[in-house]
Amino acid sequence: MPATKNVSLSREERRVVVIITVLLLLGLMGTDIHLSALPEMMHIMNTSQQLMQSSISVFLFGVGLSALVYGPLSDKFGRKPVILAGLVIAIAGNLWGATLSEITPFLASRLIQGVGSGVCLALSRVVLSDIVQGERFAITSSYITLFTGLSIVLGPVVGSFILSWFGWRANFVAMALMLTGTLVVYTSFCPETNKYRNSAIRLRDVITNYKSVLQNGTFVSAAVLAGIGMTCFVMYTAASPFVLQQQFGLSPTHYGWATAFVGAGLLVSRSLLPRLIKRYGMPTMIITGLIILLVCGSSLLILSELGRLSTLSFLLSVCGVFFSYTFIVLCASAISMGPFTDKRGAAGAVYSCSQMALAFAVNIAASSMSGNTVALLGISYIVLPALGLYLCRRMQNKSAYAAATAKSS
């Protein structure tokens, strides 16, 4: 049985954890709060489903791209000033998006929202890794994301009610207000956590740090594994408003509650993960998550091809996908950040960028294909975990080889 460190947190650590939990929650809600409004926005902006779905991909592109900047800047100037600057950008992007009625400028506003919200996703795990490492990181992260998982549960529900009462524009105004509140709280109560700041860092140093991070095979494999989990999550997020509202006939409000039901899988797995890590270790939990994902993808594909897919069977299969997400992403995140101390900003930047880049590329490719959306989801949920299992096997072989080499020497 793997040994586990004490995961108790000091008072200051708990305060930081609470603040970055809110930060991460709002970063994730950038993709969730307006999901129920996508079909209506498509008609209002007189555009296609593919372009409307691409608003999520554009947001992710902004998140991934900005991570490459936020990470090094936080290594040089500290986490706090960089996070505050990102929040200001996200607030501006949401307020601009609320004023638009054409798809092209709206996509531009989504890019800015992604660039700003990217600081929440890129640096929240970096801030956490500043104060806890290893299994403490994975276990604390699972508790954090038990609450941040509420973004997929509450985001579409809250967004559907805002849509019903005030219209789709109010979703972006609400996001701007919540981000403003977080900006005030972070300024007032969160200390600087980067104790390895290097004020002399230059562009050449940044590139060198990125190369150093990418030369670590464990990091690369873990980052790709996390990207697989994120990609499967994002593919549901982009397709679900159209599948559930247009194919299965759900109203925006019912769609919000259906997505909350799916999100329950996320919450259950996150409550179980700390105990499972203690008992089985992180590599085993990643493999378990990939196998669950493979089973759910097969179920979606078979039921879709047989014409036996119902709203309930679709939601149950996707609930399993969300359940597996926790096992894959949280454990892979902890493994990827483990080898680094003074390069955590660079590692977090590459991690976030690679995660979002994979999600962006696969989502763009899938949304450009015509045909059965559910079948495309099923195929993706089979191919991606199969790749993940191959990576896990390679990681195990390298670990066994390293252990054998160490013994012989």
C-alpha cells in the first residue's frame, strides 16, 4: 500500500486554498454559464452551429495561449500581480461580449475572455503547488475540485435561469461581476506564494525553461493524459446544448438540470479520489479512469448506431465520462508538477497550454465533421483513452527500467 503524507493544512494554507478554489471555479464557469443559451444565440447572431460551438474552442485557445505568458511572468514578478492583471482582462472581455450581436466580434470577445480567464486555470494549480506537493497536491486538489466541479453543475442551471429572466447577455454581465468580486478578495486576502522569483529572467531563459520542462518524459506523458481527460470533458460541453435541446427536445432550463445531473458524476468521483489514492496510488487511478472512459464511449457508439439511444442512456454514459475525468486529470496534474520547484510557472504554463491545445484541436476537428454528433463523441471517447492507456504503459515501462538501473548501480 503506497505511503501517504499528512494532508492537513495550516491556517494560511487553507485561506490560499479557499481563494484559488473560487478562482478556478470562475475560470471554469467561463465555458459553462452560457451553454444553455448557445442555440438561442445561434439564431440571434444568424450563424451556424459549427461557428457557435467554436466560441468554446476560441475560449480554450485563449486560455492555452495565455498560459505560456502567465507562467513565466509569475515566475519573474510573482503570482499575485499576474493573477490580478488576468482578472481585469477577463472582466473587460465579458463586458464587451454582452454588447455584441454578430458572431465575428463575439468570437473575438470570447478570445479575450479566454486570455483573461486563462490566469485562473494556469496559475491556480501553480499557486497550489507552491504550498503543497506530491500526494498532498493530488488530495488537496481533489477537495478543491469537489467544489469547482460545481461549475458544470451550477453553471448551466444558473445560466438557464439568467437566460429566462434577463436574456443571454446577462450571463456575461454576471460573469464580469463575479470576477470583479474575486479581484477584490484576491487583492485583500491572498499572499504572494512564489518564493523562487527570478526578477532577471529573460525571453531566452523562458524558452530554456520550456525546453527543460518538455525534455522531462514523465511531465510530457502526464500532460497529454490530462489533455485527454480535458478534451473529453470539453467535447461534451460543446455538443451537449445542441444534442439535448435540438435532438432530444429539452428546454434551456431542462438542459441546465440535465447537465447538473451529469455533473454529479464529477462530484462523486472527487469525493472518492482521496481515499482511493491512499489505497491504490495515482497511476492506478489514471488507468481506472481511462477504462471507464473507454466503456462509456463504447456504450454511446453502440446505442447510437443501434438507434436505441435515449436521453437517459445518453446522460448516464456522459455521467461516467465525467466520473473518469477526475481520476485522469487530477492525478496526471499532480504527477506532471512533481519534478519541478523553481520552474513551476513554466511547467504550469506548458501543462495548461498542452491541455487546452489538445482540447481545442480535437473539438475543432469534431465540430467540422458532419454526421451523428453522438457517434462522434463515442468514437472520440474510445480513441482518446486507448491512446492514454498506451502512454500509461510507456510510463510504467520507463519506471521499471529506471528502478532496475538504480538497483544494478
